Amino acid sequence: MSTANGSQRRRGVRASRAKLVHALSEAGFKTQAALAEHIADIEGLDTAPKDAVNRVFREMPVDPTTIERLARALGVEAHTLYKTADEEELALADDSAPSRRKPVASLAYIGAAVVALIIVIAIQISFRVDRQAAPDESHVDAASQPAALDLGTPTLAVIPFIDDADGAFARALRRELEKHFNVARPTSETLTRSRDPVEVATRLRTDVVIDGDVRKVGRLSAVRVYLYRGGVRQQVWADSVPSVALADSRARIAAETALAARKAIGMPVP
């Protein structure tokens, strides 16, 4: 047994798919193919090493230098991508779990489904009763209606993007967002001195705050956009284009980002 394990270890090392996916997102790449193309650009290759990238993401044993190539392209240290012993043990534990546990899990899922169905039925019955008991809306005083029902046009602020040359992308994005939001003026004192979305939202009393960065990775420029709303900050868009084509791509990326922002906050979209 020890000989077999030794042979397996000599064949190569494994990377953690979870760590790779996280690093891929942080670097602004949307696909493994885009990462392979970037490696080709860095190393001056005629063909992108898609097979090598695929093997690493499938957690197959590879030469350490292969993982180093991916790490260099992702802008991280190679050792941060390795699959740890804890991850190996967890995978083995999942594979060796006794099959007799499956009926128990199935019963739990069935029980949860029954409870969910009961809740749905109860909500539907309650909704019908409420509708029957509700007074004719034509006789309800409009002043008594809660203001929250009429949200109007949401207010939004765009924080200057990190490494955005001359604020060009932020301006393009602001133009797109102005079609659907009340956008704070970029000359606002709060926007000119703060990059904290929480502070900006509090001081300007906006519903939404947009921020992000433009990172140059080799020959590519990666754009990441974040949306802050209701105390939660989430990434709503990421794209990468050749740096020489960034200026021509700004309008397209801004339009796609504005659409993603509208979807993220539940606004109707075409």
C-alpha cells in the first residue's frame, strides 16, 4: 500500500478546484479558456494550453510547474492553490460514506418537502381570505397607503473605480445608469473623498452604491463591478478584454453592467 501511495505522489501534485475557481474570479477571468489564452500571451505560445488548464481544474495529478504557470497567470502564489490534506480527507470521507445513510437523508428531504407544501397551501389560503376581506380599493384614502409601496425611481451613486484612467469607465457607466436611476452628481464632496460604499450610502441616502476596479493583467484589462444595497455588497459583473480594446469596449461593458445592476435589485428588464 505504501508503495502505491508513493507512486501516486511521484506522479504529480493536485490543485484545489475550489481555490482555483476563487482565484479565477478574483483575477477577472470568466472561463478556463480565457485563462489559457492569457497563459499563452504571457509565455508567447502559439497555442493556448487548454488541456493543461483543464487537468489542473479537474484536480488531476500534474507537474508542480504546471500549477506554477496557472498561479503566475492568476497573480497568486502557487502554494495557495494546492489541495490540502484536509480537503483530501474530506473527499475520501464523502466517497466512503455508507449507503445505508441515503434512506435517512431521503426521508429528511421528503419531510422537508411535505412541510414546505403545507406552508405554501397555508399562504395561498391566507392570501385568498385577505383578498376577500379587503375593502374596495376605490374607497381607500390614498393618503393612508404606506409610502413604501411607491418606491419611485431608485437613487444611486457611483464611486470612482480603482485604477480607472481619468474615470472614463465610471462616466460611461453613470451615463447608462442615469436612464433608470437618479444618479448622484460625481462632484459630490462625499464621492470625491470616500471609496467606502457604506459611508456613501449613509451620507447621500442612496438606495444603491456602485463601485469596482479596472485591473491590468498581462495584456488584458479586467473590469469588476460591485453593488452595495441593504447592507450587502455583491459582485454583479466581471469582464476582461485586451487592454488595447478597452476604450472601444467601455460602452458595451457599461450597458451590460447597468442591466446586471437592474436585475440585481429586482427592477423589470426587457
